[in-house]
Amino acid sequence: MKELSGEERMLRVLEKKETDRVPSFEWYIDKKVIEAISPGSDYEKFCYDMDLDAMCVDCNFDKKFIDNGLIQDEWGMIKKDTGESHTFPVDGPIRTLKDAEQYIPPDPHRQGRYDFMEKAIKEHGGKKAVILHLNDVFSIPSRLMPFNEFLMKLIDEPEVIRTLVRMSVDINLEFAKEAKKRGIKIVYTGDDFAYNSGPIVSPGQFRDIFSPELKRVINGYKELGLLVIKHTDGNIMPIIDMIIESGFDCIDPIDPIAGMSLQRIKSEYGSKICIKGNVDCSSTLSFKGTAETIEETKKCLDIGMPGGGYILSSSNSIHSAVKPENYRAMLETLKQFGQY
């Protein structure tokens, strides 16, 4: 097979078609890691320098800084600035069913909403896959109020949560329609469903409140012709069948610190869904050496490659604690051993 572009490679692997080599990309790569490996590069240039296959973008959302390191975003969510790439959600505007019913989410048709995405498609489309971050059923509802209140309402006032889940699906389908018009082909949903010990909500709650709407949003994305990657940390085994039956094209990252087994997922689900993961970024990439990184990367390739449908990546992201030399070793190992 001739050498494919990153976009071609990503589209083919998500469609479970033959490809020339295993693709790789990350949801996030810390600026310090980028600078250490490729001095002077920004994220986009780094993707070319290291021959990554995809770039990830978000919609444009407004935010404002308030007191004590707090940030309020366009959803009305209040988050704490941690000094890292991800903020920590602490509060939101919803307390009652009336609040939920009257809540107005960000306008998907607002001018400038898709500037980041449009720029990326214009500059990199055809060369790199441009992947848009959207949501499904969990992150938005759980961040529109303090998290402990979200968990209590699941038990005491589930209709509040149902209302927010329906809203999340409705608004994300509108974002997806606008994104599709502008040329997006792949989206991913980053809603985490689980802790290391197991799902955040019981399988019964997931089946009753979240699963029907998860199917609706993924079916909506698919009807638009989009390919969809599901990211969720944690031990999702008690709900994995519901996740896969929703219609995703790919699941990520098969979280090793939660006891998830790449071998088991490949064996049991590899014929149904593409798999992305999972060199351990909490341990191997952050605290071990290049030899251990190379060994783990080769093991992931040995498990994931047979039959295709595999994307090599870290087990979450290339965060600030990842050793640059280990990430480089992972990518060099892929280049050497990831050819079909």
C-alpha cells in the first residue's frame, strides 16, 4: 500500500479498513513537552515534526476571570485555574428543575463559534485529520452544579438530570451540524464515565438515565456522516457493552491504572470497534525510563495491531509530568514497529 496522509490513515482505521501503519495522536500535548522535543514549535508544527496523524480542536467559547483564580465559561460553569491545561469544575448555575428547564446553553450559531476549527481545516485538511471535541451525556450535566449535588440529584431528583442530559444531546447535535457544514469528519466526546474503581453512576442508573440519550447523540452524529471516538477514563467494564452498543467507532484509552486490559478489549471487542491507547502516562511515560517505554509500546502494538483497527497513544494525554524523552521513544518505536 502507498503511504497515506494522516487524514487518510485516520479515516481508514476508524472505518476498520486496511491501512499502511498504525496511526497516533494525543488529545493534549503539554507545551513544555513540545518545547523539549521540538524547540520553537507550537502544537500544530509539532504534529508535523513528529508525524502525528491528527490534530484536536475545540469550538470557540467565551470565558471571564473572576476572583481567587476562578473562571466562568460561556456555559455558566465556574472552574478553578489549576495552573495546568485543565481547570477544575467547582460550581454552576443549576440547582432546581426550573433552573434546568429555563437554562439557555451557548448559541451554536454564534459568529466565530467555529473559528479554531475552520482555521485548522483550511491549513491542515487532507494532511492531518482534524478532530473536534464535542460532548455526549455526562460532562455538561455534571458540571452545571457542584458534583456532589449532581450525584444527589441522580437519586433524589433524577428529572433534573434527565432534563440536562437531553439538553446536552440537543445542543451538541446542533454543534455537530454546524461543524459538518464546515468540513469536519471526526469528532470525539470527552465525557468521563468512571473512576479507577468503576463507573461514577451505577450500571442501572446509566442504563436508565444516560444510555438512551447516549444512543441518540451518537446516532445523530453518525447520521451526519461523522466518525466518533469515545474517550473515557476509569474502569468502564460494568457499562462497556452499553457504551459500545451506542455506536461509537473507537474507544479510548483502555485505562491501565483502572485495571482495564488492552488484551481483553482487543479480544472481546476488537471486531466491533477501533481501539486507541494505551502506553501508561501516569507511570511509564512519567516516571520510568526509555527502555521501559519502548517495551510497553511494543507490547501495545503486539496486542493492538493484528487485524487493524488500532491507534497507538498514551493512556490519557501527554501532560506536563511526561518525560519528553519517553514520549519521543514511544513515537520512534511506533515508526519502527508499527508498519503493516
